[in-house]
Amino acid sequence: MDRTEYLNTLTEQIQNKNAKKLVLEEIIAHIEDQKEAYLLDGKNEAEAEELAVKEMGNPIDTGARLNKIHRPKTDIWMLLVMVVLTLIGIIMQSIICSGFDNFTVANSYHINTILFNLTGFALMLAVYFADYRILGKYVWYIYGVYLIAAVVLPHIPPYYEYSHHWQLGQTLSILFVPLFAVLCYQFRGEKGKGIIKAIGLLFLNMLLLLLFGYYTSAAMILAFMACLITLCGAAFKGIFGGRKKLQTGLLLAFIIGVPTLFFGDVLLFNGRFLFLAEYQIRRIQVMLHPAAFASEAGYQTLLVRNQLSEASFFGGGSVGKVGELSGAWCDYVLICLTAYFGLFIALAVVLIIAAYFIRSLHISFIQSNRLGFLLGISCSSILILKTIVYVAMNFGVGLTVSIDMPFLTYGLHCTLINFLFMGMILSVYRNTNILPEYNDTPHFRLRFEKISNK
């Protein structure tokens, strides 16, 4: 059986059309390697080819085994957890809104939250079944659309209004995270030059958002940190090439150094060097000493801590005073859940969410496809960072900021983005053994031949 017949018979056993190309590349590489070994042993071209093909085994049996490996994966556990946690969020938001005196919000809430989540699920499924490599192919066009949207949308109703403009800025900041991951992939193999390009694009994006008036500190800082984590992951994976240990160490030092300088400037110099606004400095001071600002900015933090201290283990049937705060169904769902259902249920929800994101990180790290790895890391890191900040705020130990938590909070933009990112993570997992890595550069094989001394 010659090579062509062997490969045709083998690939006929592979059901997934995307996997066929990946399997074909693997088998051809194995045949070439084995053929070169036989050539070095003194076999002629035809004999080496025949032996190399024979070495691969029965094409039907080999193809059947590879078909079991190279097929779409479905993480039923993550999908079920997603549904359960979303339902918990809807229930808690309904409970909070039922006692809120804003009738406009209360009356429109139920239809809105159902519509938001159904739309989010539809978006997640569309991304889940898509080929994520298309992002690598058209990344510069996508980046251009992103920049155009950042410039044009503020001049279109209702985004020129403050509340919508603020929400748009938060959305653009968060959406840049997976886009940055794909941009990092474009600089693969460029060593230090690629890292410098990626960092340059990161700071350029922050500068542009600031110039366009999108100053949303929490979202922008979290997006910035998620991008740095993605960059560090790319260096650790050796995507840029070169001395990956040195690259990773320097980037880790940068990741640790940025927040250290930030808090150091606030605590020692009142934000003088970072040009922080007064309200931003006050938020950090409140986080450290809320009692000193009990009658103003520290009120909410102290209210959360008091409600947490009074919460029973199995709940008391009331969302408490925090539930009366404006926007509680967005910013304080977790502490209201704690008061209503008890510490046991609240901690269980937090642990399930933590397990969900640990699983998402594991999915990212097992990817051999470098684009899949970067997308998984970027989407996981921003979702995890938002969750950490939200949980800390709801337990009275973090900054008081407007940030959403995946699954639990209300809002169209945040719901769609969270489902989009979770769809990307699940798409990466689904295609773990299916999609070959997108590459726009030619491949060259180095072939060794035995030279006779005759």
C-alpha cells in the first residue's frame, strides 16, 4: 500500500472534517520522520517509503483510534453549572427588586433579565460552535472595527449620555482583553521585539480610551491586569520564542510592581505621581479605613460588614439593609444572597464559581494550539479578576466599585460579554483535538540524507 492509498483509507475513518487535516499532518510527519530514519540506514527512496508507511500499522485500526481522540469535546459539568448559577442570579435579583421602590426597574426587570440571559446563551452557543481561529486570521480588521467603534459610538444616542458612555467605556475595556490575546499571537516567534510590540499596543489602547473620554477605573485596571497576565502566559508558553524564563520573570515583576507602585503612591503621596482623582484616592482610603469615613464614602462598606456579621449560617429570609441600596441587584447580589439564604449557600456558590474558573484555567493550559491557549487564559483571567473584586466588595474587604460578577449580576452589556467569554473558553475546549494551529507563514522541513563516501 503506497502513501496516498494509506492516507486516504486512514482519513476516511475520521468523522470531523477539521480533524482530518490535523490527523493528516500528524501522520505525514510521522511517515517522513520514519522514512528519513530508514534512509539513514541505507535504504533507497522507494524502500524507505514503503517501510515507513508499513510502520504506521493498519490504516483502518489507526484511523478508528485517532477518530476517538480527534472529536469535539463537550464539558457537560461546565454547561450545567452555568445554567444553575445563572438561575441563582436571576432568583436573587428578583428577590432584591421585589422590595425596591424603583417601580420602573421592578416592572421591567423580569422580562429584561430573561431576555438578556437568553440572548447571552444564544451568543455563547454561537461562539461555542465557531472556529475561533478566524480571530487570528482577521485580527487587524477586527482591531480596526474596535477602534472605529470607540470613536464613533459616543456620538450616537444614547451613548453620549453619561451613564451609557460610562457603560460603553467599561465594555470596550473588557472586550480588548481577548483581542489583545490574539494580537500577542500575531507576534509569535519575535522574541523581545514581539513583547515590546504587545506592551506598546496595550498602553496605546489605554491612552486612546482615556483620550476618547472612557475613564472607567475599575474595568480599565482589571482589563490592563488581565492583559498582563495573558502576556505573561504567552512568555511562559514560549510563544514569543527566546529565553522564556527571563521573559516570564520580568513580566511577573512588572505585574507585581504596577499595583505596588499604585498603592504606594496613594498611601505615601496621595496619588500625586499617578495623577489620581480625589474620589479614586478616597476609595482606596475607605477600603483600608472605612470607619474613618462612616458618614460618607465608608457607609456602604460598613453596612456590608454589619450585614455579614449578622448573617446566620442558614439564612433569615431577608436581603437586609444592603438590598435597599440603589443598584443592589447589580453590585451587592452576593451579600444579599448571604443574608437571605445564609452563609452556607453563599459560600457554596462562591466555591462552585471558583471551581468553574479553575476548570477554565485548566482547559487553557492543556491546549497545544497557542491561539486557543491565549484566548482561554485571557477570557479566564478577566472573569476571575472581576469575580475576586466583586466577592471582596460584597464581603466588605475590597474597593467599592461598579463591577459585575459572572452569573449573578443584572445588565445587558455585562451579561453578553460574560457569555461571550465563556463561549470562547468552551469553544477552545471543544476543539482541543480538532483544530490545527492557524499559520500564515510557510513551513520548511529539514531533511537529512546519508552521504556515501564512495
